[in-house]
Amino acid sequence: MRKTALAARDAMSEIERIEAGLSLTDYAGALDVMAGQIVSGFFPIRSEIDIRPLMFELAARFNARLCLPVVVDRQTIEFRHLERGGELVPTGFGTYGPGGDAEILDPDILLIPLAAIDPAGNRIGYGGGYYDRAIEKLHLKGKSPRLIGVAFEAQRVKHINAEAHDIALHAVLTENGLQLVGSDK
């Protein structure tokens, strides 16, 4: 299923991917970001949707504090504060993020990359389990971040067999807008 969803994403032209990423800013208000909230995004790898315009729209419009996930070891990601103009360093998997001196934040909203998502909010990631462990760690701290998958419409699937450790998302954002999924519908 992962291969099929990624192939659908890869089949999109570069222009289609760019336009889809830019269109996400049209839905910034639908994300219900409150002033000053911490929003974790991601810098795209391979043919992922580019959410950088959306992230900076959230910062400009809602004064959101931005952060990016950084792989710190084979099991863990942490969310480091992203400041405009700040230095970015390689952070694993071909992406970049703030360096080790950046403040570590606990996000209120996680914009999560994925390979595929179903109507129940189950997602297939890239197989490392980093987000599931990071979300569980936030839950253990008493945090309940809003979990929003961000992908292309082509990455939707009918059903994913979720495993016990999988954490369902609250919503999915695509070039067609924000849709609540799972029990949040």
C-alpha cells in the first residue's frame, strides 16, 4: 500500500506538486491555529507536498511559533524551534532543520507527512515509527496535540489496517482542503 500511494504521488508532475503546496495557504484559517501556538511542520523530501509556504503563512497570520522534527537517534525525534533566517543543518532522511542550539518545543499542532491515509485517520508513514513515539511522549507529558496529516489527494486510500501502536490523526489537509477524519468527523 505504501508503494502504491508513493507511486501515485511520484506520478504527479512537478508543476502539480508545486501548485498543490502553494494552495495549502488557502486553508490556513481552517487549521484553527490560535495566536502563539506551536506548530510543527516538515521540510519536504522526495516528492512530498511542500508545506513551507503554509508554515510561514501560519507564522505571519497567527503568530504561530514554528518547529521542525529532527532525528536525534534511531528511535527519537525532537521538535526544534524554527526561526526565520536561522541556520538549517542536515537532520536525517535528506531533510534539514534547526541545529542543536535551537530551543526544543512541545507542539500544539503537528503537521505530519505521510505515505497514505484512510477515512478513519490511520496513516502509513515511512516505517520508522518516529511520529508515533513522539506523539506518545507528548501524551505522557500531558499534551494532546492536534494531529493533521498533510499530503496530496492522490495519497488517500480506502482502508489501512492499523496496529496497536499506531495513533490515528484528527484531520488531513490536501490541495482540496481540510477534512476531519476518524472520530473527529
